[in-house]
Amino acid sequence: MNIWDPTHECISRDELEQLQLERLQATINRVHKNVVHYRKKFNELGIIPEDIVSLEDLSKLPLTSKDDINCNYPYGMFAVPLREVVRIHSSSGTGSKPMVAGYTKNDIRIWSNLVARFMTAASVTRDDLVQVAFHYGLFTGAFGLHYGAETIGASVIPMGTGNTERQIMIMQDYKSTVLVSTPSYALELAYRMEHLGINPKSLSLKVGLFGGEPWSENMRSEIEQGLAINATDNYGLSEIIGPGIAGECSCKKGLHIYEDAFLPEIIDPDTGKVLPTGTEGELVITTLTKEAFPLIRYRTRDITSLNYKPCDCGRTLVRMKRISGRSDDMLIIRGVNVYPSQIEEAVYGAAQGEAPYQILVERIGAMDSMEVIIEVTDKIFSLELQKQRSFLESVKKRINTITGIHAYVKLVEAKSIPRQDGKIKKVLDKRHI
Amino acid sequence: MLRIKNINTYYGQVHALKNVSLHLAEGEIVTLIGANGAGKTTLLNSLSGIVPPKSGQILFNDTEINHLEAHKIVRLGVSQVPEGRQVFKPLSVEDNLELGAYLNYRVKDGKAQSKKYMGMVYDLFPILRQRRKQLAGTLSGGEQQMLAIGRALMAKPRLLLLDEPSMGLAPMIVQEILKVIADLSREKKTTLLLVEQNARAALKIAHRGYVLETGRLILEGTADELLENKDVQRAYLGRDKKEIWER
């Protein structure tokens, strides 16, 4: 059986709930003591830690949003002094400032073991060669999978992103057996191999672990055919821990949430009320083991539903459905989280005032592309050609600084972007996933 | 085997345990870490029925024991080794042990059973066999601690509660006692809840641990995790020499 931690992954519901309650109470005691933000929020609602006597009481506690994290930028939500933090990662916030996540030594170890769970479920063993085609840096993806693979004892090829032909060369020569990337990049690899006339069956590749962006069953079968592998899904969120919140088992009927470390709830994104089991809604997560950056009822903004029925694989942990959408306007471009508000900030900043614009997202081949179309305003029109060009450059640069991705920027005639009821649809997402 | 949910214990007006939830699996060694006055001993006393909790639930092998009297809890298989040993000093070692087996005197062939258990205790602590006729008050601190543990074992507990077994003892003796405790779990499959000032030593033999702070549990984790935790290190493990040098 491919189970990394049977004690926790196959725990009975009864024992799990006891463990969750203990860890929840300990976490609440810690954040109440160490994090000003939570103490203030609890006080406003007149809640003391002793009010939480069951898992159901969780719903008495306030929800935590990205805005809360932004207000406490950068380290305000940490529950330990900074010198106990051994790692810092970050991901996009809604504004120009990112969200910062810290890890203690224990956090890193727990994280590695959580990732090892879904890697093991995907049949990765110590005999495997894992090619990590995620970007190494502030993003959590690459490091999470890297540590997970090392914990299992597999060999890691820390490839990073880009340079598709070199990826393929290494895949062929080093005989990688496992691919870690975004699903769209896996497709890109498949297309490129077809173009180069490489038979995927000639590779040693057998498994792909894909995450970082939403994908579909259609994409899965396309990847599985194009690369001749078994493609599995996993779920993570930088603020919470990175990859390792949930992962698919061999049944591929939903992703098991590692409930001994994360307590999931489904809420109505509009009212914030907890929805009955099985209903679709926004996923809310409370961390149960995190030391440096614990989160109480964090709104993931991802839409899914939970299934508590036992799974054929033997794991007792709840399964979440593939993410079906977002309850905010965040875009995921090539695995990077981008908020329209960030783009607006870049455009208005460069234009030194409001300028009508539209964000156009498309999928060209397998890869996402983002184009920002700006209407010429009088102010921009009056500029010389040279200055117009430098204006475009500066928008591009600002977008890249804030979001970390490259966007195409072009100017169009005034009033040429179609309007509905006099308003421009600011985001036009033409992707079919 | 043991499952505690939300117990609250008071000493008069003092709220000593606040919503404590904790569990022990069969055969586990779990240690409670915390400063003086955090509520560690109170937790043991609440378990054994000496200071019953005001609210909450204690399940021992699915039996609710939070309303039971102390002697009934012993009968179910929970024995406590009290802080400061509390042996009966004017009695001999053997008599002390027999008192630990008072439950057996009500049953048929109880006497034979007590003999058997006593033999087991003497095998664990051979020094007690040598001293069996001696008055408990004349034993050294370490020997008294062994006797206190032996006395608790005479009731053949399934869960043993140990309160500060290393208190006031020489490091060599502490090593010996902790080794016996580890053996009890490994060989006799006794489940152990261990309260220890010497957190480092306790975490070395424990599987898991909980950290208590002013009556509240603030951390649960494996022994390795707690050893790595900076809060635990700073508050309960003492500074390493190296760290002092660096300052």
C-alpha cells in the first residue's frame, strides 16, 4: 500500500476529532497569547480561548482574509519571534505588497512529511528521480516538492522553470521518472516533444505531480497521453503552507485533505456562514500544527466541496473536489497568482491617473499569456512617440515588479474597448481549461 | 486508551486547568511539560480522582471516570506515583509493596498474585529485593522513588501516572529510573503519563508530549518536534553551554 503515514492518514474519525480538538485548542491558546491581530479580533467578539470546547465551536471564531494578512505586513501575523523563523516564502497579495509566510524548523519538517504523503500516494518511492520544474524562489511549490521527495529518499533534479528543450534533454539523459510542474507546463512539454519527434514512451517518465493552477479532467487525459504518464493532482496555498494541504490517491476521486494538520470548512462566500456537508462553497482552513504562521479560519477563496465518505484507498481523511473556481477575481497565470487590482495599480501608476484598460488572458498552445490593453487618453496622446513607448515599457516593468510575470502591453484608440452599460469588463479571461 | 476532553479543575477559586484536552494511545509514553504552577500535577490528580474536575470528560477505555472516586479509578487500572514519593516510612519495603496491592486481598488467590507481582517489581529494581525487610524511611531518595513506582505497579495498572520521578535525585539514578520507565512501556506495554521537570530527559524516552502553560495546553507534538521547538527549549530545556558562550 502506498501510504506514507498510515497512523494519521488512516486514523479513525473518532480519534482524529480528539486530535484535532487538542491541536485546535493549543493553536488558539498560542495565537491568543502571541498574535496581537487574533487577540484583538477575539476581544472584539468577546471570545476567550475557553469558549472553544468542540470542533463545531470553530465557527464562533472570526474568519481571516488576505486583507488581514496585508494589514499585518510583513511579520505581524507570526506567532514566534523572527529569529525562530528559518525560512520565509511569499505570494501575491491583493495590492502591491506580497503576503509573507514564515516557517520554523518544525514547520519545514512537518511540511516535508505532508508533501511526502501525496508523493507516496502517487507511487513515488526512494528509487525515483524527481525532476522539479517549478520556479525555485519565493514561491513554495518547488521547495515543498523538493523536500517531500528528499524525505521519501528519492533523487531530486532541481531543474527550475523554462528552457523547455533543456528540460526534455535532461528528462531523456538523466532518466527522470517523476515530473513536477504546473499542468499547463506539462502540456507544453508534451507539445514540444511531439514537435521534436520524441516518442514519450522512449522516456523513463512514469508519474506527474501537478499543481499550482486549476486544471481539468480533459487536461489530465491530454497530459497522460502526451507524456505517457500517470498524472496526479495536489493542492496547496502559499499562505497556509504551500503544497501539502491535500493530494490525490490512486482512486483519483478527490484530494485527501491532511486533516490532522488542517481543519477544513466550507462557507458561503457571501454570508460567511458554514454550509452543510457536501455543499459547494468556499474552502476555509485552520492550521493545526503550524508554529511560525498559524492561521485561524483562513479564506482560501477556492470553491470546492467536501466528501467524508470512506475512500477505497484505505485513507479515512476527507476528500475535496477539484477546485471549480474562485470567490474573488484572482487570476492564475502560469501558476502565478495575479490580482486585477495589482495590474490596475501598475497602469494607473504609470499613467499618473486613471486610464481605461482591459486585461486579456488567453491560452496560446498550452501556456497562458496576459495582455493589457490601454486606451489612449488625451494625456498619453499628447506624448511624443518616444514617450509613449517608454510609457508602455514602464507599465510592463511595473507589472513585472509587482506580480513577477511578463505581460504584453499595447495602446489602442480611445473608446475602442467594448463597453457594457458604459463600463469596460476589466478582465477578459478567454481560457478554456 | 485515555481520552480527556475540556476538563476544568479548580482549587477553590483558582482555575487551575482550563479546557484541557489530551489523549494517550495504548503503550504510549506521553510527557507533560510546563513550568511550576502550570497545572501538571493538577492534571494527574484530576485523572486519578484526587482533585476531580468540575467539568469536562475523562474516558478511560471508553468508561467515563471523571465522576468516580479515586479508589474506583485504581481498580479500573490507573495508578499514580505521587510527587515526592510518599512512601510509608515506618513500614518495611515489603509492606509498602503489599499496600500497593490492597485490591488483591478481596479476590481469590489474591495473595499468590501479589507474590507474583512483587517478584516482578524486584526484577525491575533488584536493590529493593535486597532491602525488602528494611524500613522505607531508611532508604536513599532513589530507592524510595523505585519503591514508589514499585508500589504503584503492584496494582497492575494499565495506565501509570508518574509525577516528577527524578525530583531531587542524582543524575545517575535518574538515568536508571528513566530506563526502567522506558522498559515498562516497551516490554510490559504499560501506558505512561509522565510529568517531569527534567524535560529533556523526559522527551528522550517519550513518544509524544504536551506543553502546559498557566492551565492551558499550548502545544502538542511528537517528542522530536517538542525538542526542536524554541519555546520549549527556551522555557524548559535550559540553555546549552554553547549558547551562553555566544552571548
